Amino acid sequence: MYDMTDGQFQIVYDSLSFTLACMMASTIYFWTRLGSVSEKYKSALSITALVTFIAAYHYFRIFNSWVDSYTYEGVQVPYDGGVYVQNPKLTGKPFNDAYRYMDWLLTVPLLLIEIIFVMKLSPAETFNKALQLGVAAALMIIIGYPGELVLDAEHISTRWGFLIGGMIPFLYIVYTLVVNLAAATENEEDDDIRTMIYYAQYWTVVSWCTYPIVYMLPMFGLQGAGVVVGIQMGYCISDIISKCGVGLMICNITVRKSQAAKKGGLLNNSANPGYGA
């Protein structure tokens, strides 16, 4: 923990609050859209809502932990009569950023599984890919966490080791999404749905690339309170993009696939003169 200026404290405070609101709003939206999705795709949309719900819970805990770590003891009144709020003081309660990694351990595998569930795969392929990507995502989070605890310049080299170790399962995930599952994406008959799944795959990869950038901030010389502010803001932005952003894409895919399935069913029924007789 580091001493913060009022401005630095408020930036993190507002970033966590804004991200919490985004996760809560996304969860409610995804829940309300479940009625518009056919039974076949409800699992994918339910997982999407579960991701933002879990994230909202953990952001609530992170926010409270941040508030508990600092206190404002009063105000100072300068000579011009205006009120100047002094910088917050450390309370002695540690800021528990482990909530963030607990969130990722649960939500990152689910983020990948929700994409698998909307693709044109057999049940066996769906299970295998979901399992492989889920395990790889969990390993990536577990390997990266110890390095996240290293912020001092003296031991910063160990952070590089954990980053490199975490990049191994990350690259496997990227390869699977972009290359290994390319054929399944191309099998989509609807051009719009194929494009939407394509965007979801690549948007996931691009958004995930923001996490290593934030992870590397201390390795680029940022220290003290500045690095804490940078890391918290950076991860908030990354989470909004990868959870809310990709979640909206998955929601649109499930709705569009449901509409296409319903339309296909109506066409098939109309081609059968005896239907409903």
C-alpha cells in the first residue's frame, strides 16, 4: 500500500464504481434477453450473464476493500476561504486485490466457454474444446498471480518470469480461437452470424492483450502510488471490454441464431401442407 493524493484515490474509486455499474447493468440486460433466446442457446447467454454477475460481486468486494484501506480525517481551510480536502491516510487495512484474481479464475474460463457454446460444434467437440480452453485459462491466471504481488523495483525481474509463464497457455488459447476453431466458424451458413462469431473470437483475443500491457506497467518503471492507480484503471478498462463487450456480442449471436432457427422452422412447416391439420 502507498500514500495517495486525493486525486489518485478518487480515480481508482470512480474506476471501480463505474466498472461495478457496468457489470451490474450488463447482467440485468442479459437476464432480460433470455426470453428472446431459444432453448438451445440459453446456456450460452446464461453463462454470459453469470460472468458479469460474478464480476459485479468481486468488484463490490474490491471497491469496499479500497475504501476501507484509506480514510479522510478532516478538511483544511486555506486563506481564501475555500474548502480543501486533505489527502487520505492509510488505515492499516490492506487492499485485497486478490479478489480480482479470484474473479478471473471463475470468469475467464466461462468467457471462453460461452463462445464455444454458440459455435457449430458437435456435443463431443463442444465438451473437449470447453474443457481444454477452460483448463488453459485457469493455468494462465494461476501462473500470473504470484507475479502480480511483485511491485518493488528490486525484485521486478521475477514478474517477467511469471508473465512469460502465463503467456504459454495464453498463446494456446489464441491459437485455438483463431486457428483451430476457424473451420467451425466457416461452417456457419448465415453470413451475418459467421461475421459476428468471427468478431467475438478476435475481440476476445484483442481485449485479452490489454491485460499483459497493464501487467507490465511496473516493469516499465512506474512505481509507488502511480503504478497502483495505473493497474487498477487498466484492469477496469480491460474487464469492461472483455466481459461486457464480448458479452453483448454473445447476446446478439444467440438472439440472431434463435431468430434464424425460428424462421427456418416456419419455412419447413409451411412446406408441409399437412402440418397443423
